[in-house]
Amino acid sequence: MRRLTAAVVWVFLTLFSQNALSITLKIATASPDGTVWMEKMRQAAEVIKQRTSGRVIFRFYPGGIMGNDASVMRKINVNQLQGGIIPGGGLKDIYPDSQIYSLPLIFRNYNEVDYVRSHMDEIIIKGLEKNGFISFGLSEGGFAYLMANKPVARVDDLKGQKIWIPEGDYISRSAFQSIGQSPISLPLTDVLTSLQTGLINTVAASPMGAIALQWHTRIKYVTDEPLAYFYGTMIVQAKAFAELSPEDQQSVREVIGAVYKDLDRINRRDNNEALDVLRNQGIQFVPTDKNDQVSWRTMLEDTETRMGKEGVLSQSILDTLKRHLREFRQNQGSGN
């Protein structure tokens, strides 16, 4: 009887000790379950669980069930969640300069994106960490294109359009206001219904995102000019991450970091394939009017100036971005 009692006590203490040492990190995302993004994150979570012998558990809440980015951040602040997978624009309240890649028409192609990101991703990651959040890398969302129910080749073609922008996206709001338009702010989860009802008829989205969210079923035209660049990242509250042992922290950084590098590659491939899907489904691609280039560039210049003056983006981050773009373009011009 004493041996049996001792065995039961030992089992109880062992299980209790394991549970006490286990840390669960609850992560919310708007990405629907079943997407490549979520499949990769769940695979990474399983690898981390094995490498840490069950000490680190990730629990995901996909499909926006925890609300929009602002709701997720509020839940992180009250410890209902420990992190989220959030687009760059949703990080502005943590580190405003994280929005720098979202300036309209700042990038002309992916070569420029790759050069700038190779110099500036680390600035964003360190900025987030300085403000209490750990990022394991940035993952490309791709170029956003204007998608509408009528052709948009000139800035004037946007007049009268009901243009959607994400909630809290001050840069996009400022960009459209600079050309005299008043965009409509809605949460991501309301966009498809709003396209169906006619509340909005123009969106800016990546090809992959438009297909995944079924927005492409409600539009007829794509303006064949990259409007803005999107990225996303998984953030974890620094104080929650600090509860992990140094060894377990390293495991998480290695596994999630590798996933984000992989997603960077996969998302670019998928966006290129998604462009072909849109074309094959009869959606027309409209080139911008070459005689209206000044109007489009004015959108960038006015937005950039306003963001600096109003402190939405620091002058330092604006100067850094422009310096790297200037370096790259000069090298391209010299044949390098």
C-alpha cells in the first residue's frame, strides 16, 4: 500500500511539475485556417513543442475570431493573448516607423523591395523589441494593386469611387485624401460583404489576398501598377517571451525565423501565380496613363511630406528609406 501510494504521489508530482513548466503562447491572426501561412505556423508550433519537450506550446486563433488588429492588441495588453500575426500597418501603435514600407508608390519593383529590406528589416525588428515586442522576421505580403469595378488608369478615375482602407491605416487615408478622395475605413472581415452590397467598390489588395478572401469575385479591373507594399510579422509580448528559458527562446527564434524566411519566398511565388489566376478569370489589367504620371507621383510626395510633418513617420526613417532607394537606383543606372 505504501509503495502504491508513493507511486501515485510520484506520478502526480511529475505531471504537476511538467504542467507548471509548460508555457502556452496564445497567438491571434486574421489568416483563415487552411492557408499556407497557418499550415506553416502549426508545423512550426509542433517542432517547437518537440524541441522544448513540451515546455513551449503555441495556440493559434485564426480567421479573425479574436477581432481586428486593434482588438488583438487590446487583448495582448490585458494578457488574454500573448501575441498576434499582424500586418505592418497594424503595428503603428507599438512602433510607428514600422509603417515605412506602406508609403504609396514608393517601390517600383521587387528588386527595390529586396534591396531596401536587406538594409531596413532589422531596424523594424529592433524598434518593435525596444517597445516591448519580439518579432522573428518579416514576411512579404506582396504588392497591393487597386482593384475596382471600373478601369482606373488616371488619378481622376478614382473620383466617385467608394474606396476601402483598413481600419487605422492613416497612411492610406492620407494618400487618398491627397488626391481629394475620402476612403471608407472597415475591418478586414467586412470587406467582402461591403463589396457585395455596394458600400465599397474599390480595394487595394495583393493578388494572393484578394483570391484567399474572395474579393476577386466582386471586381472587374486591376490597375497594373504596384500601389503599396505589404508585409506581416508575428509578434510576442517581450515579458511573456522572457518567461521562457534562454535555450527555449533560441529554439523559438530559430524555428519561427526559418518559417518566415520560407513564407517570404512562398508568398512571392504565390502572388505571381495569383496574378495569372486573375487574368485567366477574365479580370482586365489596366496600365496607368503615362500622361498622368505626375498626378500619381504627387500622391507619394504629398503623403510622404504629411507623414513627416505630422510625426506619423520619423524623419530619420524616411531619410533612411530614400537613401537606400537612391543608392539602388544609381547602381542600376550605372549597369550594376
